[in-house]
Amino acid sequence: MKRILIITATILYCAVMIAQDISQFKALNDSAFQTNVAYTSGNKYQRDAILFVDMLADTHPYYITKARREVLFAGQDALLKACATCPNDSVFAELLINTLGDLHDKHTDVIDLGQLEAKKLAAQQKAKQNIDNGNEMMSYKGDLFHYTLVPEQGVCYLQFNQCMDARVARNESLPRWDTMLDEMFGKMKEQGIKSLVVDAQYNNGGSSMLCDELLVRLCPLENIKMLSSSMRFSNLMASFNPRIAVAKQTWESDGHIDELYPIPAGKVGTGFVQPEVFDGKVVFVQSEKTYSSAGILMTLVRDNGIGKIVGTESSFSPSHYGEILPYRLPNTGILGTISCKYFARPDVDHLNDKSLVPDVTIDLSNKAQAWDQILSIVKQ
């Protein structure tokens, strides 16, 4: 199926740091600071702190406004003072993280090379610990996704753990999400199952394509209100794509100073065929672990009235930042990622909400009890 959203896939920052080759991280250019006394006379931490603040102000969509940049730069002296006696890279990374303030953007973060392997091992151990070998319906089994038909309850349970499949990973040994969906909805139709539970409580993102493919089976594409997106042109982005530098100059020359560039809505591919739309009841499960592309799924479900959301309050903002750029600070080798796009939810009346509150709050720690509660909601 053709890609139907302009939204580019984003994944949790820690996974990016682990998965990407370090060579893909662009070193920040310090040529503009060679006449800056504070830069040339500073230690390696002070130098990279100056570059970091400048990059943050020039790249992140939050700092498109002058007033916010002024607040950021106002804190630079205190940061440089702390960096003067900084003992190691780990402490420096924490100082930079504290500089991020109230961004509420997990895609924008900092990590030092010394911690990279520790982060990788911790993520692997955590993934193993999260696998629950219990028999409860909602237990996490460590796979990408699976479904279970419960005909005696008239319910299909779909556990959607990662927005990843054979196509995205380019690994034919993995299952295909679209193929599984066709099979699942086909069996539901055969058995007259009219309720679907989509459990994304363990899903921290991946490719939004998979979410799109589920949504168009629950609501006609022509009726779905999508997120709108806008881009922040920056020097860092231009280092990845030189054409951005030209676009930035043209955009600003046309008078669009301190304005994000609105990205046109994506067009439906010529090969797209609207799948049969499921006309039953749908309940979605979210938790504080639901994030990134899975968070976009929940936002579109809510703003399009596609189904009821249960579980816990989200850790993501429905309108959010994304499309990460990986960078490296040249003096310390510290790595990081920063968002360059802003995604606005369709519901403009709740554009600035910091979280998505479920329609029904459910304690997800007790799987058996949570499943019983969901069944009662489905039957209402």
C-alpha cells in the first residue's frame, strides 16, 4: 500500500542513538565562532555549550519565536559558568539536557559516547524484563504485533507493540502488518466479530505507515482529518541537504522571518485502493509508554472520533515535535538528536494540550482485571 501521510516516521530517541551508525551524526560547524572570544578562550565543554545553544535556537521549531530564543540565550552565561568546572562528559550532557527546559519533546535529547553502550545494554535488558510469560490476554509477549479472536465474547484483540514490520525493517523474516490486517479483518468478518480492541500500551513508535494502514480500515481515508506539519529551516538541516540552504534563503527573503514553513498535505498515491471499512466498535488502549507514531495514532483516533481510548494519561503531546536530525558536538564528541518539524493535531480547540487523557482510565498493571474492564466497555 502506498504511503498516505506526509508524516515521516519518528522513533524514540534512545532507539535512534543505538540503531544509527555514528557516522550519520553531523558535526556542528564552528566556523562562525572563530572570532568569538568566549568560544576561542573556553574549554571544550564551554565551546560545545555555545554551539549547542546556537544550534538549538536555530533548529528547533519551538525557538522559531524571538522571545523564546531570548530566554534561551539569557541562560547561556550560567551554562558556561557551570561548564568551566565540568568534571566529565556525563555531567556535561546533563547540563545540556537541563538547558532544554520545558520543550516536552523526547525526540530532542543529548547523550555522550561513553554512555552509548550502557544505554544499548540497558534497553536490551529492559526489553527482556518487559516480556510477560503470563497467560493474561494483555500480557506483553515481545513480538511486533499479534491478534487473538475471542468469538464467545464477539471480540478481536490486537496487540500492536511496535510500528515495524518486514517492509520497514527490510527484513523478510519479519511479518508484514498489512498482510496480517487483511487476514485478521477477514476472519472477523467470517465469524461475525463486531468489536476490536487495539492495545498499543507497549508501543513507543516506529513507522507511521503502519498506523495509516490500520486507520483506513476503520474509517474511509477521505473522511480522516490528518495532522498538519511545518518545518524549521536551519543550518543543521542544510548540512544534511544543501538544497535546504537555498530554500531557507528564499523563504526568509520573501519576508517569512521567524516563521515555520508549512508542508503541503500529502497526496493519495494513484495505486491506493480503499480497503473495506470495519463497521463495528473499536477500543484503543494507551499507557505512558505509548509514544511517537503510536501517539499519533491515538491522536487521530480521538480527533476523528474513530473509537474510545482507555488506559492511562499519555506522556506525549497530541501536537508535538518530530523528524529528528542527529548531530555531534565537535569538541567533546557528545551525540544528540533534535526535532525540526512541528505536527499540529486536527482538533484546533485542543492544539496546546500537553497530554491525551483517556475516555476511561484503567489500571493496566493488573492485566486480567484490565481485560475484564475493557470487555465491559465493549459491551456498553
